[in-house]
Amino acid sequence: MTPVSRQAATSQVSRQAARLVAGSPAIAEAHFRAEALPYHPRLRPDGWLNLGTAENRLVQDLHTEPPRPLTARDTRYAPLYGTPELRAHLARHLTAPGERPVDPEDLVVVAGATAALDVVATVLCDPGEAIVVPTPCYGAFDTDLGGRSGARLLLAPPDGEDGHGLSVRAVDRTLAEARRDGVEVRAVALASPANPTGEVHPPARLRELTEVAAHHGVDVVADEIYAGSVFGPRPFTSLRTVAGHARVHTVWGFAKDFGLPGFKAGVLHTTDPETRAAARALAYFAPVSTHTQAHLATLLADPARVHAFLAENSRRLGASYARAAALLDAFGIPYAPAQAGCSIWADLGDRLPRPGFAGERALWRETLDRTHVSILPGEAFHAPRPGWFRVCHSLDAALVEEALTRLGRLLSEKGAHRDDARHHTGPARPLV
């Protein structure tokens, strides 16, 4: 009998590979489209402006230290879950004032926060098991948490009275419904501070979330990539400091707070011995180069310098947010006030050309085609209602002004297209 080849039967690649290709995040696709032909006021005045990627380009000039010279030690094998030197500096950096010090042995360093999320999801979940995610949520969670692990996300949209804030009631309800339906849930995952809304979650609400997770017997995974990018009055609280009886795993990286996304360095913190051992094993597939780790250890070596750097980062992010918010105000575009991060959650619901997420996609395509400005639609973040867009502002002020002026002119030209019956189910356009 002649065997039937995979190509003849289906495809050259595995089903998992095909699923990963099909599930490529809209965030990544929009980023590379916008970056291919960038705007220049003289050389390419009709070029693209990328307000879709949350990349902190405000602090590049603060990296004044010369690259660390390459040493023989930097070229050799090191523990694949992070060098002792970097983990020691990271432990000090991640320890909140007045809290129990982070143990370097509880840290697993991998190639970016994305890899850390992938690792912890793969450790916790077998294919088909679930992770509850309050929405709106970071748009790449689908891939980061489910792409390789095979976990599926159960969305927990906020209750009406919570606006865009973290709804612990919704998480509790979703967990209870999953248990009733026989779905095996292994964790709750969230971004803290929130992405895309920029909310800094109150400590009491985070504590309540860990209590709900403990009650249901599930872990909590917190993506804390914006921990050092808070510019509002409420300070950041790490989930690990309010864990109570819950098993909490936190993720952080250098991409946002230090503006170093290209370094691809992230860290998973977990105090659970089994999770830590499994995460160390999976770090084999996503190590950070020893030379990069040496440079990052040098970056963190002086706590006073790190403190000054992060203070300036927060100041610049706050000023950038204020400028962008003022431009949105000038064009009559409502938004949810942010306290952290690189973006604004803007409401274009009354500009949709037709109802529903089909209308949101149509407006997104029109914005891309007519203004060459990339912003990301709320559907990519599992927004509970159409019309919300994430608008990033953490780049040169002149570029943000050019992009928002183009966007504002397009929306002014289109005029307001309001239909509360189609776009709102509660109070009109909740902004908090």
C-alpha cells in the first residue's frame, strides 16, 4: 500500500503550526505594515505613522551607557533560565519597598515577556484547558497564552457598573459558569497595569481577585510589563504582594519601562516549586544571550540610577499622554482616562459606518487606507462593544501630532454617526 503523504492529505506543516500561522496577532501585522514606509516630513510626507504598537520610544536618549565589552564569560553557556548575576539584580529591582525580598531562585529569565507568558501557560495548561481573562485585554494574549499551550481563553467582560475597570464579579461568574459546564480552568490572567485601558488596578480589587481565584482553586497570571510606566496618582501594586492564599505568577520585561523591546528579555516570578522547575525546563527553548544578560545586569546595577531613569520615564509618559489627550479633546474624540502605559483607549463608536464589529473593521480599514495612520481596533482586544480603538502615544510628539491630526480630520469629515440603540446597552459611552 502506498502511504498518503501529509501534503496530499492536508498540509506540509503540523496542525499546531497551521493554527499559529492563522492566529497571527493583528497587532504584529499592523506594526510591520506601518513600519515598512514610515512618515518623514520632507522625504515621505504621505508615509505611515504607527500609533498601533505600544513601543516606548521616549527614553532611548537616556541609554547613555556604552555597550558592555564582550568578555570570554559572555560567550559561554550559562544557566538557560538566567545568569545568577542578572537574576540577583532583577530580584532587587522587582522587590517592592517594605515587602519581602524577591528570591532570585524564584525567577526564570527568558526571551521576552511573550516567552514568559507562553512558558507559564504551557506549564499550567494541557491542550483544551482554559484560562479566564477579564476584558478588554492585551490583544496578544490569545497567542501568548494559547498558541503553544493549546489552552483556550474564556473571556470575562466587565459588568456595566465597572466601566472598563477590572470586574472581579465577572471573573467569579465566568469561573462558576465554567465549573458548571465541566470546563477545566487552570488560571486567571490579566495585565496589571491594564492594557489597553491604562488603568492601575486598586490594591483592594487585586486582593479580591486573588481571593476569588483561591476560592475556585485556580492560579493567577499577571502580566506586569508596565509596572514602571505609571504616571497617574495611584501607585502600582504587584499581584505577588497581595496574593494571600492564591498561587500567583507574575511576568515583567525590559520592553516598556526601559524602552528595550528589541533586547527580548523577560522574567517569570513564581514561588511554586513545581511551576518553577517546569518553567526552568521550558527556558531551554527561549534563552536570552549571555551577552545581553550581562548588559542588562549592568543596567540594573545602580539602584539610584534605575530610580532616576524610571522617574524620568514616568514623567515623559505622563507628558506624552497629556499632549495626546489634548489633541483628542480638540477633535471631540472621547477616551478612557489612563494612568499608565503607552496608549489611550479611544471611543470612535459614533463614527462607525455601520453597526457592530463589522463597522469597526470598516472604519479601521478606512483609517489605514486614507490617513496611513495605524491604530488598533477594540476587537483585537476583545472589547465588549464595538467602536473602541487603542491609540499609542509614546513616540516623538511631532509624529503623534501629525497622526492624530490626520485621524481627527478624517473623523470630522465623516461627522458623528450616532445610534445609541445599536452601539450602547447602558449609559452612553462609559469612559471610566
